[in-house]
Amino acid sequence: MLKFVGDLRSLLLALWLGAACFFSFAVAPSAFGVLPARDLAGSVVSRTLLIINLSGIVIGAFLLLTSFLPSRNAKPFAVWIERFLLFILTVACVVGQFVIALWMSQIRTSIGKPIEELAEDDALRIQFNQLHEYSVYVLSGAMIAAALSYFLLAYRSRNADIKEVKTLSKDLPDFKF
């Protein structure tokens, strides 16, 4: 049962990280490169980022909670590092969605027209651009935390498999040729 939970945890983390990478490197640039209006592309990107952030919150919270299940081969220090990274992932998604994205949406609504129509030195445009930059940093931090956490999970799983093989091989007869 614990092996299944460990595999499920790795799968969920890999799926979220893959989705976040696909969003960052394919969806967002493609939307701005293909759609005729930047505000339309921004709407597509905002909607997709909502899915990435909400799934990051749910998956991060699930992984954080399941990190407290007993594990045979877990070193306490590594487990606490993993928990810290999962906490970063979850909090980054919360901040990205419920602080930064919400604030950006409020700015967009208060402007009442596409942001590109504002002058470059307009205070709202500057604030929007800064928030966009923060959004990129926060998602990047979540992705880095997820990648590091995934490597910790994979390392622990590999070590558990090696120990299991060594334990099982002790029971086998020793054949010499």
C-alpha cells in the first residue's frame, strides 16, 4: 500500500510539473504569438494559469498531507526538506492565484480597455507589468520546488527498491559456477 502511495505521489508531482512547464513554454507564448488581440491571449493565459494554480494547490496539499504517512526508508531530514518544498509549491500557487492574478484582474477591470492602449509610463500599466513579473517568479519558484521535491521522491523510491532487492536476494541460494 505504501509503495502505491509513493508511486501516486510521484505521478501527481510529475503531472503538475509537466503541465506547468507546458503552460510556461508552450501555451503562454503560443497564445500571445497566434491570437490577434493581446487581451484575448491574456484571457486564455489567465484561464489556463487558474487551472495550473488550483491543481498545484490541491496536489501540493495532498502531497504535503501524505508526506506524514509512515515510511520505512525515509530519512527525517530528507522528509522535512520534501515537506518544505511542497509547502513552497502550495503557497506559491496560492499567492499566484489569489493575490497576484486577482490583483492583475482588478487592474484589467479598472482600466476598462486593453492594457496595450495605456501609455508605457502609465502607473496602472507599470503596476500590471510588475505583477506579471512577480507571477512569473512565483510560478518559477513553484516549478523549481516541485522539481526538487520530485528528485527527492525518486531518490527515496530508488533506495527503497535497492534495499528490497538486497533483502530478497539474501533469501536466495548462492549459486557458484
